Amino acid sequence: MFDPKAEAMSVDERAALQRHRLWGMIDRLLAADGPQGRWLREAGIDGGADVHLTDLPRLPFTTKQQLWDAYPLGMVAVPRDQVAAVHGSSGTKGRPTLVAYTRADLDLWASMCARALACAGAGTGSVVHNAYGYGLFTGGMGLHQGAVKFGATVVPASAGMTERQVRMIGDLRPDILTCTPSYALRLAEVADQTGADLSSLKVGIFGAEPWSEGLRTAIQAALPLRALDIYGLSEIIGPGVATECLEQNGLHVNEDHFIVEAVDPATGEPVPDGTPGELVFTTPTKQALPLVRYRTGDVASLARGDCDCGRTLVRMSKVMGRADDMLVVRGVNVYPSEIERVLLGSGLVAPHYQIVVDRREEAAVRLVVACEAITPGDAADPSAELVRLLREGLGLHADVAVLPAGDVPRTEVGKAVRVVRWTEGEPPLPGLADPSDQDLPGSG
């Protein structure tokens, strides 16, 4: 552990710490008299001492829309001369969301990412190959600062130029890889094509996009490492909000700094532990942009109890998807990660796929799942079997197109595009037949 006192704290001690920090945060927001302070007063909160942890559900939510409405930095709670950095994300809907950091916020962020590296078994002699993108996106800078804080050596490779990256991994012999899970597969693919030696890698810390246990299996088969999940979002702090340890039984939420809830996406009411819900975070120790009950849109479940690694932090499951990214096809609600689970769990196709939502006829929305064959040539077409598995496993009626290797687009920079919308014209993927032509081998 990077901070054993915090990560292995008793439940009662941590609750007392959270309560004390929550009081301080609310008092700061009320004193700043910004939007959140006014919303708290409207909810009847006149001071931090009015609020206990059990009172959180009666406090107002904060939403991305409110951050957009206050663009660029209208919800910052400190004087502008205390803002040391600004990061941000376009998010899933393409509109900028900017987040400010004080120096103390940056130090906190570095510490959270250092905890993530400790979860991965890093040591002070570790070399971290950081292939997350640098810039406004928080991924690259977060893990970079965490590696420096931890005392490891960081290689700031960023994203792209994949042939050079695999060569550098072979030359510098890092033991830890940090990037998106889709880019990890791309690195493995290019290493196989070029003969690069990636045998030094021991652990990968992969995040910034939802990924299934099936994709974990595919990554661990393609690379000589254990694949761990990391969770974060710029509005909360960036990567490091939660990370899997080597037990791989859930992501440890750093709840001494991020108080987490899971709520019903439709009603906003709390859901029981173990039940998928929308993650909601309160950030009591952040200074520049502290948030009260921020609705992330990410759906996961929470579990409590000590882990074999010794941490006592609450654990969250892998993110199933985003509440607003659920696909509704012929009356069936499904997250893309559930489709991924069926595809990769079948063992019939390679771990490269795209889901095409065909909306050219609004009254008859259809789904086309495009994936790649494992073996070329005359091998039996698995599309009909995949149609059956999707129907039996998810109740989903979909067409399946198994394309030649390389036809599903790869990502060199940023997150993988798993879902595309087809509203008119030609098919969005090369080699993907128009379903209306009845050329797809698998039909659901």
C-alpha cells in the first residue's frame, strides 16, 4: 500500500474522517457563495454541522449540465490566483468540461495515482510505460504524476506511434503498462507483427473506457501481464478514484477523499450494495472544484468488506456502461459491455468489434454487431452461433457480421469507438453489408 493508514483504516475511523471532511467542505462552499453554496442553502443547509453521512441522500445532486452551464470555470470555489492547472474532457457527448486544480489538488491527485501503482505491486525500481494521452485529458498527466510521487521511473510515451512504443518497451524493459484497454490490444497486435519483445511487462493498469472480464482475458492472453482496472473522471479528480489490486475482485475506492453512493439512474434513490446503480461522488478534500453528490452517469455496483490485500476500502465493480449510453433495441435494454462479454466469452472471434445502431428507419431500429474472425480462410463462419448466444444471453435480436482481420477500426489515440450510429448512406464499416441486402451471414 502507498498509504496503509488510510487504505486499511477501520470502517468507523474512516466514517468519522469522512464526516469531519464533509463538514469542512460544506462550510467552504457556503462561504464561497457560488452555485453549490446557494443550492445547499436552498436545501436548508446553513453549515457543515447540519450534515451527517446518513443525510447525503437529502442533499442536491450536481450534474454535468450544471458544469456546462457554468462554463468555463464558474463553479470554482477558490480565487483564480490559486488555480494551478486546468484539465478537462469532451466527455461522451462532445461538449467541453473544464476542471480546475489547486497545488494541493494536484498533490492529492498524484497520491491517488501512486496508490494505484501500489495496487499493481509497483516498487521504487519499477518502470512505468505511460501510454495514456497527455494534454487536457487527465489520463497521461495523472499516472505520470503518480509515478513520480511513488518514486518509480516514468516513460511519458503518450498515445500513438505504436511501432515506436513497442520498440521502447523492448528497449527500456518497463514492468508496468498504463493505457486504455483497447490500446493495450493494439500494442500487442503491433508487437506480434514486428517481433518486439514485451516480456518485461508484469502488470497493466487500464481505464478510461468500460471493459469486460472477457476483454481482460483477451489482454492477458495477448500480453505477459495481469490486467487491472482503474477508474476516474476529470470532474472528480482524474484517474485514481478507484483501482483494482492484484486480487482482481473489485476496484478499491479511495473513499477517504471520494465519498461514493450508487443510486437508481431513473429515481435518484439509493440502491442496495451489490445492485448496479449510477455512481455518485462527493469530494470533501478537493479545493478548486469540490463537488457535492456529482452524478457520473457511470453504472456499477458497490461491495463492502475487507479484501485479502488488506485494504478496507469499499469496492466498486467494473463499470457496466453509462446510464445515457444504454442501447434500446426492439424493447431490449443493453449496455455495449454486455455485448462485449458475450462476444469474447464465446471464444469464437477476436477482441475487436464495433456495434452499429442502424437508425435509417426510426420505426425499425436494428443492431449490427461487427467483429473479426480469429482464423482466416475457410474456417466455419461463427456468426449464426453468435446470434444465438446474444439472443439467449441478453434477449437481444441482432445481426452479426464477422469481418476479415483488420477491418474493425483500431484506435491509436484516445478511447476506442465501440458504438456508431448509422442514419443514412453507406455502411459505417468497410466490408459491412447493408442488412437490407440480406447479405449478413448471421441474422437475429
